[in-house]
Amino acid sequence: MDTTFIIDSSDCDDRSNWNRLLYFVQTLVTYFNVSPSGGRIALIQFSTGANVVLKFSTLTGSLLNYEEVNRRVGLLQCQGGFRRIDKALDLAEKEVLTPAGGVRDISRPVLVITTGKQTADQGLYTPLDVASSRIQSKGAALFVLGIGKDVDTSELTEIASSPDNIFTVDSFKDLHREADEAKRGICILVTPVPTSPLVASALKSCPIPMDTTFIIDSSVCDNSGNWNRLLYFVQTLVNFFNVSPSGGRIALVTFNSDAKVVLKFNTLSGSLLNSTEVNRLVSSLQCQGGLRRIDKALELADKEVLTTAGGMRDISRPVLVITTGKQTTGQGVYTPLDIASSRLQKKGAAVFVLGVGSDVDSSELNQIASGPNNVFTVDSYKELNNKANEAKRGICILGIVCYVPTATPQVTTPTPTTPDPCRTEGCSAPYNIGCRVVNNTAQCICPTCLNRRIPICASDDVQDRTECHMRRQACLGDISVTVAKQSPCGKFSLIIDKTNQRHLDQNN
């Protein structure tokens, strides 16, 4: 996803509240899988005016990761002033959600975070529903988070794409409790409506690399022509997912009375990692006949395919289950389909299902799929070819699922049996860029700075090497200090950059 955060920086009465807000944003950034082949982030902050901090195209190469985005979030300063939400929405529409801003033909949620009402008595302003509609016309789903008792629920409704896209908390201290709901909401409820002809019509290939799993029902073998139609349908989708060492990868699972892994994501490598080789393997599949144990196939995918050992990467991982009838339930113990599917979804997979023929059970299809938009049906095998484009678009667009990266995140999570000190205690040091757990204690993560010299004078009359160094020392010493002027202090002949010096100044 290309996710835009629009952050209200008009309320600066309490620095710890600003830090809580930044920490909340960083928690969400960590969740959205920022990478060259994954998600990207844009940042806008607003008060009396609005400014773009980060476009989707700002970071490239090795800098395109959530750590770098969160470093920049941690550097944001609260500005104070009026609250011109309309200016921020206008700026997002004109400079961020554009090809020049780096927006791609994928899902593009926008989260507006506000701490109060729009300022409406300082000259002309754009009505919020009008400003929001312009963004929505570009295929963006708008979400809004209102913090505190000064927000206006009618304004939140004007901003959001729908009532389900509205979140509220009573205070900044409650933000961490809203993080999981916001993650799920933005990830699941975002409905792409791209205006680009590339997405509005049939795509030639999915532009985002994905690890796609096909789970194929081989229990019905009455008609070899129908089996061949099913395999051809799968091959059509394989061609669409751009299989290559730097692109998509495919896993295959077949099932009847039992389930079998035909292909893991890491089975093919080098010159064999291409759609031609995958489709050769698909064409060699034999229809097995027997019972229909969809549950066994889902469980096998969970245990052997959607794993590190199975070659799963930190990218989107859609699963398409193709079934020609109902789950067999009269042959011993079986796992309910909603439970088996939920295990895949917990691993960040968007589960899709295609029901072929009149013997499928619509309630079972809904149990398998991640959502109602992820269900496809055809009345017969002969109609599979007509369903191909819909399945391609659906899986490519809706299959971009957010999840917590498997790499070590900036916010360390303790074991489930231990309360998370970062949630229960929090981190309030000024200018912190996150929280980590050390010896079961919350510890602020402070900024790291480049080794350069652009002297500034801080409000405690200490001259620092750079503004970043001032922020780092203030964070390490838990000292409230700001920039007094963007130049040397004058009365100091040397740059003082020691935490202990600040502690002495504070105590004197």
C-alpha cells in the first residue's frame, strides 16, 4: 500500500502528548512493510499551514525501509497555531497522490489524525467533505483518528470515506490501545478505486511482487476436459504474477482426501524461477479423485508453505483456494474452515476462494475468504476463462495485506505472557523515536545523528553540534529543551555537547 499520514501539529501544550502521537505513527509505519517491493509512506503535517514531509518517491534504495521513515517521523516538531485540516487535504491531493509524488497503481489509504475542530474563522477554507472527496476520486480510502474531547464527530464523518473508517480516543494516553484497531481497519477496510487505466482495465501483470499460493481441489475427476480447464485457469494467473528472482513467486498445494505440497516458494531458483517452469509443473498435475478435505490443504499451507523454511518473504502473500464443492465432514475429525483460514490470515495472508460449479457452499466460501470481496464463483468450468481478469485484479489489489515484518521491528514486543512495558509504562523522553524493552523495562529510543557540524543554540544556552545532536542529548537526559536560534550561541567559544553538562544546568 501507499499510505499517507496527515498529522495535526497545532496542539503543543504538552510535549509528552506530541511524543505519544509520533510513537503511534511509528507503530503503524512499522506495520506497513516499507520496502522497495512493499509499502511506501508519505507524511504531511499541518497547523496554520501544511507541508509535505515525505512523498512516496522521497526514499529509494537502501533508505526505503521503515527504520528510515520512523527516523524522520521522530524528527517532526510540534508547530502550534490554527488547525487547517483542509489545507492538508488539499496538499495531499495536489502533491502526494500524484505520479510526481510517487503514488503507484495500488491501494492508497490516507489517515488523518486531528486533535480538534477545523479552524473556520481565518479566511476562506475548503469544506472538509469537498477536500476529502477530491482525494477519494483518486482512489484513496480516507480514515480519520480524532484525539480528545475537542474533535467534532460531524467533521470526522465529512473526512472519512465511511463510518467504519472513523477512530476516536479520549486522550493521547489511549493511543496505544487504538493501534491494533487502526492497523486492521486500514489494512482490511481500504477499498481501492484507482482511476488509472492500468488498474481500471485488465492488468497485463501485477506490478507488486507477491508470494502467491494456489490451493487446488483435485477431488472431482469425472471430466478430463474440466480438469484441463482448471489447470489452464491457474496457468493464466501464474503468467500474471510476474514470476522471477526479483518478482513474484508461486507455491502450489493440491488436495482431495489428503493434501500435498507440489511447489514451495523456494523450490525453484535461478534460471528456473520463471512462469514457464511453474506452468510446466502445473500442467503435470494429475487429478486424484476422492474426498474433499479443504481443511487439510489450509493446514498444510500454514505449516509448510507460509513459513521461512517454505521460502516465504516479507511481502504480500495472497492465497487462492479453488474448490469444486463442499468440505467433506463425515470422515473423522476435521478443522472448521474459518479456523484453518484464520491461521493463514494471522501470518499476513489475504485468503481468496473460487467456487466452481453448483455444488459449492456459499457459507463455506465466506468462512475461507478474508472478506466478502475475496469470494469468486462460476457456474461451470467453461466460465473459468471469463473469471480470470476479475480474479487477477482482485488478488493483485486486495491481496496487498499489511503485517508486522519478520525482521526485528523498532518496537520490541515481549513474550505474550509478559505485559509490554512500552504499552503499560510508555516512553516520554523528548524527541524519542520509539520504545524498546530492556530487562522488562521501557527504554526510549533516541535519535542517531550524522557526524557533521551545523551549530545551533539551545534554549538552555548550550551550543550543540547540530539540531539532531540537541534532540539526542535531550532524549538521553530526559530534558525539555528547544532550539533558541539556528546559529552559535555567541558567548560560547566551544561547542558543548554533553548530557552531563545539561544535567548540571538543569540542577543549577
